[in-house]
Amino acid sequence: DSLHIPLPYAELRKSYKKFTEATTTNFISTANEGKYVHRINIPWTVVRTNADSVSGNQLFWKPPVIKFLIKDYTMYGEARQLNVWAVAASVVVIVLTAFVFMRKRT
């Protein structure tokens, strides 16, 4: 307290406690009535997910409210992109190896 202003700490604690109780109660009642849809856009091809539905590169979860109010609800999605440079380097190595073996035979 660098300004040395007296504050009514007891009253602030009471009002904060009332505010947090009311907010928690309102959130739980509002969350219990809601329908939730989570959407994630993945930039590459989807390989594995626990999403309820997949549309192209979009993953959709529509969990029942009870699933994430009571316990943690894990949403995951894995995507993969082809590494063109690694494929090209592998092809070059295979071709050079085949060329070396063919040259030794002749």
C-alpha cells in the first residue's frame, strides 16, 4: 500500500466471497443448460482423433455437458504432412545406390 489509503478489508472480503459464490452458481447452472460444440481447424491431413465428426480438416466435438462438468474431457487430433524433401532425398540415395551396384557388376 504505497499510497497509504485505508481500505475496509473486512467488507471487501465479504463482498468478494458473495461474488465468487454467485458467479460459481450462475456458471454451473448456465453451463448445465448449454449445448457445446468445439471446432478445431487442422492444416494437414487428419490421421487420428477422438472427435465426434470430421469434415475435411475440421474436427468437431459435441460432448454432453456432464462429461466435462464432472471430470476432465480430453480432445485430441493428430495430423500429418508429407515431407517432400525427405522423400526426394531418399529417392536420390536409392537411385545412387542402385547405380553403384549396377556399375560394379559390369
